[in-house]
Amino acid sequence: MQKECEIVGILQDKLKYKERLQYMKYYFPLNYTVTVQYEEVLRTSNVSRLRDEAITEPSLRYLWFHVSSQVVLKIRDVLPEQHPSWSYTQELCDLLEGLGVEYEKYKQGDMDIVVADLVKRIHDAEAGSNRKPVRPKALLDNCVKVMRMLYSTPWWTVFLL
Amino acid sequence: MQKECEIVGILQDKLKYKERLQYMKYYFPLNYTVTVQYEEVLRTSNVSRLRDEAITEPSLRYLWFHVSSQVVLKIRDVLPEQHPSWSYTQELCDLLEGLGVEYEKYKQGDMDIVVADLVKRIHDAEAGSNRKPVRPKALLDNCVKVMRMLYSTPWWTVFLL
């Protein structure tokens, strides 16, 4: 858990507004979009709704982790390795991969069926769910907002200070 | 004429393969395209055909200048000013603008009607000609190849050395 908080802390720093603006907006052509699955657009409103449905916090964090990982991979995959945003995106991939190792420890446990189903659809390229074009920065903005929502309870804050 | 050659010399240097690769390929997302008019894809084969139709060399250079200017403007216009390719593209715009001042001196003269018509269509956004998506580097590759074709006669070479 300590390790998980450490990684989230580094991610919060890497995902600062200034970094997102530079690497995900200024270094892309205007109006450039990445096509993602409908489920990969995870907004705070979606998380609030899931909370209302009594989905557990570990399940929500597990969902956020899977969405964020997929989204960052999709952004990296549209970039040549020499692109000035590639290394930044790769660093995010590495951090999320590290987080995945931590999540593996409890993911098999009490995942809500709703979340388990969503995660399955995210990883199923053939799921046939709607796809939509979204700007790279908007994808990371969602990632950050949901991260703050899920990791800002007093208990977590202690670890992140 | 001396000034024209100087600018073309600087353009040749700015449009070196390494620069085009970095600023027009590596700094763009994979498979990114800019939509241009059909007439803005000016290949050496097009120029050869126009030469066969006895179009004069000044007319061909005038056509190349207009196509290149439009293409570079279109690339610049898809970029935020903070994008790492923006300044490079702006420098190309400035050089081509300088070349335009030189071309003004003889453009009203003996422009072939075929070229005059093509240039008119390039600047007429409502012309309704076919549009096509082309990668930024491919657009500048055409620009360079045609430039070499038009400015590599022995007479010009003297000025460019």
C-alpha cells in the first residue's frame, strides 16, 4: 500500500497541469484526437455515479488504473519514438505498470462485478462498444481529476504528503 | 535575381532531409495528414509534363513558389505556436515570403496561362477541386524535389555555390 501511494504521488507530479499542457496539447497538432473506447472516457461524474451504486473504493481505483493505462498506451502508440512527448508518455506507462504490480495483489479479491465487466470491455478490442475521438490532454485531464478524487481521502493524504 | 538565388540557397539548407525528418515526421503523430488541394501536390512528374507542354521556366518557378507557400502555411496553421515544429515552419514561411517579393517583379509578365490558372485555383478556397490528405513531410519532400529540379541548371548552380 505504501508503494502504491508512492507511485501515485509521482504520477500526480508527472501529471501536473504544466506538463499536460506542454506534452499533450502544445506538442500535438491543433484539434488532434485519439480514438478511444467509450469506457475509456472516465470522468469524475462516472465515478460519482458508481459510488452512488455502492461500488467499493478499491474497485474504483482498479477501474481508474485500467482506464489510465489503456489511455496512456493509446497516446504513446500514435507517437514516433523521436517525438518530444514520447518519453513523457513512456514514463507514465512505466509508472502505471508499477502500479499494476501493486494492484495485482488485491485485484482478484472483491472486485465489484460492474467494474470487472467494465475492465473486461476496456481490454476487449472486439467488444464493439462505441468509439470516440478525444484530445490527448482531455484524456489525461480525466485521468488526473479521477485520481485526485480517489486518492484524496484523509487516509491517503497522509501517505502522499 | 541574385537575391532570389540567395533565398533559394537558404531554403535548400533549411529543407535538408534531416530537418524535414525531424520537424515534419518525428514531431508529428504517426500517419498524421494535412488536407490540401489537389493542385498543391506538385511532383517532379507534374513539372516534367508542364515542361513538355513548353511552359517557361519562370512560370514553373512561379508555380512552385505558390504551391510551396500555400503548403507551408497549411502545415503551420495546424500547429500551436508552442509546438517544436512551429518556428521551423514559420522560418520557411518568412523565406518564401521574401521569395514572393522577388517573384512580384516578374510575375505580371509572361506567365503561361496554364500556370496562371493553376495559381488562381490554388488561392481559391472555393474552387471546389479535390482535396486530399497528405503527410507534412511528403508535402515538403515534393517542395524540395521540385526546387532542385527548377534551380539546378548550370546557370543557377553558379549562384547557389
